[in-house]
Amino acid sequence: MNGSSDNARRNLKRARAISGSNEARTVYAEWAASYDRDVFSTLKVTGTDTIADLLHEHSADPESTRVLDAGCGTGAVAARLKMHGFTCIDGIDLSPDMLKIAHSKRLYRHLTEADLNQPFDMPDSPYPAIVSAGTFTTGHVGANGFHNLFAHLKNDGLMACVVANPVWQGDRFNRLIDDLPASVLVNRVEATMQDGEPDAHMLVLRRN
Ligand SMILES: C[S@@+](CC[C@H](N)C(=O)[O-])C[C@H]1O[C@@H](n2cnc3c(N)ncnc32)[C@H](O)[C@@H]1O
């Protein structure tokens, strides 16, 4: 392993060991500047593009669909959605440092600092589409956050999320999705890194 790969793995490991929102702010403040290089160039994370592609596949009219990107980070989901023709994307994230980088890319209409683990307000809620990558993961956001987010989904709206296996199992997502007023369009376990082991659920729901 070379130095940049060591650093990227160390940063990923540190993020996965986060426990709680205050620690998340600190860890992402320190990771923000090298996040894109570490995650996409070095670690070759693919889950972000996969979930954006799935949202696109199930969207009838991307151009007129307002999307909320939850845990938007530096904006990688929005970059992919824009490629697919989405034009109106709002982002929320806990980390001001990650949001600053997202802002500099001019991909989002509005960016809001919010903690998914608490109920939060969005002026334009409910949304016809919600997407999230890398946020329903160890030490970040689980079932409570999922319910907080689902509350912002319009009837008939689409929600596309990557949910890491430990969160899926630990927070009993099988039961959670059975109890939601929603139809499951996609639920498959896949690798979120190039050549990696299957480690997360790619979940797409339509709210009834
Ligand atoms: C692994 S990054 C994923 C970023 C982006 N979606 C991507 O695919 O590159 C996880 C993001 O979740 C955010 N996050 C962590 N805990 C959060 C919380 N409780 N509420 C909102 N965002 C949170 C972090 O600040 C970080 O930007």
C-alpha cells in the first residue's frame, strides 16, 4: 500500500468508528479537504454513483423532479444526478466543512446544515425524491434518521438510499421497511467499492 492509500483507509476507518453527531462534525472537518481524492480516486467507492443511477432509472421526469440529497457531503451524488439531467437538487449535511466544498461546486439549489438524527425542517418539504449515499453507515445515521428523512418524502415519491449491512442488520431495516407506507422497488446487496465484498443494501422505495 502506498502513502495515499494508507491515509485514505485510515480516514475511512476513523469515519466508521464515529459515535454521535459531535464526533462526526470533527472527523469530517478534518477529512473534508482530502475526501474526494481519498474516497473516489484512491478507494474507488462506487456506491454513490450506483444509488444516483438507481434514482434516475426509476424517475419518470428527472428535469422536473426536486431532489433532497441527505448527507450530501462534498456533492458527489449531485454531480452524478446532474449528468442524468436532474436540475433541482437540495442538500443537507451535518458538517459545515463538507457543505463548504459542496457549495463551491455549484451543484445544489440550497444547502442546509442539519442533523438527520433529529427531526428537521425543510422549507420545500415534502420532496418527490430523496437520495442518500454513505450516510446510513456505521456510527452515522440509522433507523431514527431514516424515519426523520422519510417524513420529508411526498406521497408517490421515490427514496433511494445506500444502507450499510451493519446498520441494516443492527437497526432491523427488514422490519422497518415492512412497516413503512411504501413499496420496495429495489433491495439488493452490493459492493460499494470497486472489487469489494457486497457490503450494503441499495434500497429504492416508493411512498404509497
Ligand atoms: C461518507 S460521507 C458521504 C457523502 C456523500 N453522500 C458521498 O456519497 O460522497 C457521509 C456524510 O454524512 C454526513 N453525516 C454524518 N452524520 C450525519 C448526520 N447525523 N446528519 C447529517 N449528515 C451526517 C457527514 O458529514 C458526511 O458528509
